[in-house]
Amino acid sequence: MQEHLIIFDTTLRDGEQSPGASMTKEEKLRIAWQLERMGVDVIEAGFPAASNGDFEAVRAVAESVKDSIVCGLARAIESDIRRAGEALKGTGAARIHTFIATSSIHMKNKLRMSPEQVIDQAIRAVKWAGEYTNDIDFSPEDAGRSEIDFLCRIIEKVIDAGATTINIPDTVGYTMPEQFGNLIRVLRERIPNSDKVVFSVHCHNDLGLAVANSLSAVIHGARQVECTINGLGERAGNASLEEIVMAVRTRQDYFSCDTKIDTKQIVPASKLVSGITGFPVQPNKAIVGANAFAHESGIHQDGVLKHRETYEIMRAEDVGWGANKLLLGKHSGRNAFRSRLKELGIEFESEEMLNNMFLRFKELADKKHEIFDEDLHALVSDEALVLQERYRLLSLVIHCETGEIPYARLVISDDGNELHAESEGSGPVDATFCAIEKLLTSGAELQLFSVNNITSGTDAQGEVTVRLQKSGRIVNGHGADTDIVVASAKAYLSALNKLHSKLEREHPQV
Ligand code: KIV
Ligand code: ZN
């Protein structure tokens, strides 16, 4: 009988700490619904004390998600914990995740607290959390570099105070798999009340070892893994959910536990997160990369055709490849459109919003014969941006001819006022960006420009990500269209809208 391995997804919290990956409440809700559909046990929806926006997003996710536990992060300080408690109050199954650093380097230089003060604060934090819920996750931050005797002491005390999950983070991605697995084993053996809690791990990928470290911990008794879709997260990211889930599922001969994840939802989740954050997935990424199941060499192709298991240890369809049903075309009606969106977890607050979306769907269906789920997600993202944002693209004319200088002329709406500009550039995209800058003079530095096709075929929509940096703030904007210059203009404007919104948030670990 396999034990249950709890999947704790932190895409909406640690994932969001990736520079440029911040998400709106609506975007978080769409990802949360997909995580719920996938069977994730715990969704860490954000850090409510970071900003009002984060508070509202955690509350909205907690109110709407019914089949997963929803969790809010809080530093081990009273105001943070009360904020997390308030965000989750009166909703369904709720968890508070509180943390305090335990390595000498963090206690001395960041917290400026003695080890005894850290223990007292941790106990108080768990007790404050207990006023709101009895599902309390405690993390000794930077556990990977903390002294083992101290870890044992603090963990024993927080368990006595009411913690129900002990999460061991390798915050800076420093440990090696064998070391990390042993750390979990030793903690479980040495802490007298360790049998009262679930041991969890949270590994960062600075040395590319987040998944290996997490799996090593699972071998040594960890029964919760904190992870993110596509491995998104602070710096080099977190352990990627899809790799953890598929490693454990594929090697049931090796692991004595399994998850309850519906693996067919993995690729749709990956595409959704990549589309919303604008972080493309590298083609050779395990499980969710475009090449993960593509066989190039003749010998491999021959082998797979004769007997699939010669070179394939998993089936593409089991992780959701090919599940993007061809669904609608230009003759589809509003009801078919509405019900497919509903199946994707997308609902509209008003008939008017649905009507706008339906019109845009028809426009797209005129340009593109086959509309896939990914196209619908891109349409919804686009529509959400159009409704909320200050700058919108109204029209764009491009002139390109061999031997001529590319030229762009565009009209933008700035809070309803029409602005016109034109410019030359080294290519059509450059001309478009120069024209936008002539109008809006943001002075932002372009850090990244990337184009991906949402589905296959030359009529596919191009999805463009633009990363801008200004005064230390980094934002990602994205746009989709069958014309990649239009998609680029939308992406640039979406990034400017984000810069303009000046959302100030506190970072939990600073
Ligand atoms: O990396 C880390 O230590 C964290 C904690 C808040 C768990 O993200
Ligand atoms: Zn982290």
C-alpha cells in the first residue's frame, strides 16, 4: 500500500517571486482553478501581508477553491500572521505557513536575533496562527545551512506549540541530494515528537538540484513536497511539480508513496502558467518542454515505432500532450463557446464580458481555422488586460519591403484619449516599439523580447513576452495575436501598464 505524498504548490507565492512574474487576482484565480482540477493538495496562494492586492488574491482563491487546502504565507510576526488569518477566515480548508530563519548567517545578519529569541518568536508565531486554524506549516528558513542541533530544538518546540507540518527549506539551493535526504532522516530520528507532524521540503534550484534534493528527502520520509509549475520561483526557481510527480509515478518500484495528481492536467497547467507569467518553457525541459517526447534520431524513431518502451519511459498523452482538444471554429455558437470556457474554469462576471470575448473569438476564428484551448486562454488573458489597463493598442500599420527602412504607424488609447505616432526602425518590431516610446517616453530598458507560437502551424497565434526594467522594477508584459508585430505591440503596452500601476509589494524574505 503506497503512502500519500502531499503536493503543495507554491507557484502563486514563491513562483510569483520570480522577477517579472507578478500576477493579478484574476490570473491567480485561473491558475488556482487549474491546480485544483489537477488534484493539488495544498495551494499556497500568496503572502497576504505583502500588499492589499496579495491579500485580496489569497482571499479570492480561498473563497473559490473547494477541493484543495488554501494556504497563506506569513513571516513569524504577529501582524503578518493576523493578515494571513484574516485573508483565510471563513473560507474552506485553510493553512497558515509561517517561517523564520534559523541559519547563523541569517539570524546574525538579517534578523539580528539570538537563537533563543528566534525560538521564542517561532513558538509565538505558531500560537498566533493557531488562533485561526489548526493546520499550521512551520519553516525554518535556510534550514539547508542551519546547525542540526538548533534545528532539532526549534522544531521540537514548534511541534509542541501546534505546528502540524514541518517544512525544511533549502532556501539558497546549497545542499547535495545525499546530504539533504540525510537531514530529513536525522530530524525525524532525533526529534522526540517528530511522529506528530508531516515532514515537508522546499528546495531551490540554484545548483540545478531542487528536484533531486526533494526526491532524496522523499526517500527518507518527507511526505510533502513544495514545488511549482515549470519550476518557477525565486532566482533559479523551485523544484518543478511536473518532474516530482512524474518521477514518483514512473518509478513506483522505487518510491513507497504516490500523489493524487491527475497527470493529464500537467501540460495544460504548464501552458497556462507560462502564458500568464510570460516565462517560456525551454524546449528540452523534462515533461513539459516541446521536445520532451520528440524523437529526432532515426534509430530512436525506429525503436519507438517498433516498440514504444524502447525509448519512452512515459506516455506523452499521460501528461496531457495532445489533450488540447480541437474544439471550436468560426461556425461555433455562443453556447458552445461559453460551455468550453466553463470546462476550462473560466467564467464571466457579466453577459457583456462574454459577448466581448465571443466577438474576439469570432475575429480570431476568421484568421485561424482551428481554435485550441491555449488560444482561448490567450484570448481571456488579452481581454482581462484590455479591460483593466490604461494603454491599449487601437491600430497598427506596418510597412516592410526589401531594401526599404521598416516603418510603423500606430494609434494608442491612453485612458480613452487617442494618441498617434509613427517611426522607422531596424525591423517592424523595432519601429513599433520606437513609435510607442515616442508617445509614452517611458525610458524603460528592454531586457527581453521573446516570441513563441501558442499552437502549431503557420496560422498559430504568436505569444510575445516583453520584459522591461525601470528604476529597479522588472515587469513582464505579454500579448497574443496571429500577427506577431501586433502581439509585440500589445506585449510592450502590457509591460508599460504594469510599470505604470506601481504595485508596491513587500518581499517576504527581505
Ligand atoms: O525558500 C524559502 O525558504 C521560502 C520559505 C518562505 C519557505 O520560500
Ligand atoms: Zn522559497
